[in-house]
Amino acid sequence: MIGELLPAAVARAEAFEDCSEDELFPQERKLLGNSVERRRREFTTVRACARRALADLGLPPTPVLPGVRNAPRWPDGIVGSMTHCDGYRAAALARAAEMVTVGIDAEPDLPLRPGVVESIALPSELSWVRAAVPGAVHRDRLLFSAKECVYKAWYPMMRSELDFEDAEIAFATQTVDPAGSSGTFTAQVLRPARHASGRWMDAFCGRWTASRGLIVTTIALPAAER
């Protein structure tokens, strides 16, 4: 699913079935403690995906440990993101010389709990959600995923937090075929800031797809983009 959404410079790996905990490093296994089985499976498999992406970049396997705000700590010179939900795990990594940041998020294509969309959506977004046609992708969940994707792209790059109301999402093109639907979105950051490089960060462009009962959203910001 994720392969069609990201540029060639981004190494990605995904899994629809879980792997054995034998693939964990001791430092990672220690983090699991007495976690429930579901947590153990998603933790293990998403790290296996990350190591497959690292291998595609020509890098050796390494523990993937959480940093500040649980953002993954990648090897020097690497940026990336991981995601997991029921039935899906994925990781996407790139060299910082080619990508400033990468963010990905996956969600089940199911409606949010009552009241959640009203708590995360700006007025323009809520109008778009409520204009959904029956049988299409669940727009409330797609919006939620896009906002999560923005946060995952923003925080590791800027080291500051965004709330749901700090980014306004607008969905643009959309295609529908027998396999599912896909499209693009823009995210206007309403609390823009300057990156350490001097680059002004106020917006992202993203892509999404919905198929197999899942929604996946991605953002990849090239280093050379001006």
C-alpha cells in the first residue's frame, strides 16, 4: 500500500502479518516488559519493517528505540517514521541529505468514535467530513490520519508539538478504482516556524490511499525543495 505513495528516495517496508520476537534486539525486548500480546506483536513487526528499510538504504540492522515523545531514534543522517494499526505495520526511512522529514500513518477504514471528529476538526474540515457520500472512504478517519501524519513529519524535524487545531487539512484530488481509492492533501501549519536550516516551515503536501479496509497517509519533504 505504502509503496505507491512515497518517492523513490524513501525506503519503505510494510507487513500484514506479524513476525517472531526473536527478531528483537535485547534493548527492544526489555522495553516490552509485561506488555499484552497485541502490543508485543505490533512493536516487534514494525521494527522488523524498519530494519528492512534500513537494509534498503545500505545500513546494518540496529535497535529502534524511542526518544523524546516516543519519536523513534534513527541512525545519524536518517529520517523516518513508523506506524501500525490492526492488520498493518509499516516503516519509511530516507537519508537526511535527500529528505528533510518523512511522516506516515495507518488507520482502519472505520468511523471514529462519536464526538472525536468534532474535537479534532477545524470548521472547514468538519464541513468536508460531513459532505461525505455513503460507501466512500470514512472521511473522519482519513482526516484523523492526515493530522497524525503531519505531527509525525513535524515533531522530529522541529522538536515542537502541534495540536490537531494547528494544521488545517484540505483534500484535493481523488481517484477511485476497484482496488480502493487514493488522493492528495495539503496541510497548512497555522503555527509555522523556522527550521534550524533557516527554512520556513508552514505547509506540507501529502498523499493517501484506502484499500483492504485500511487508510494510509504519507508526507515526504525533499531536502532540495524550495
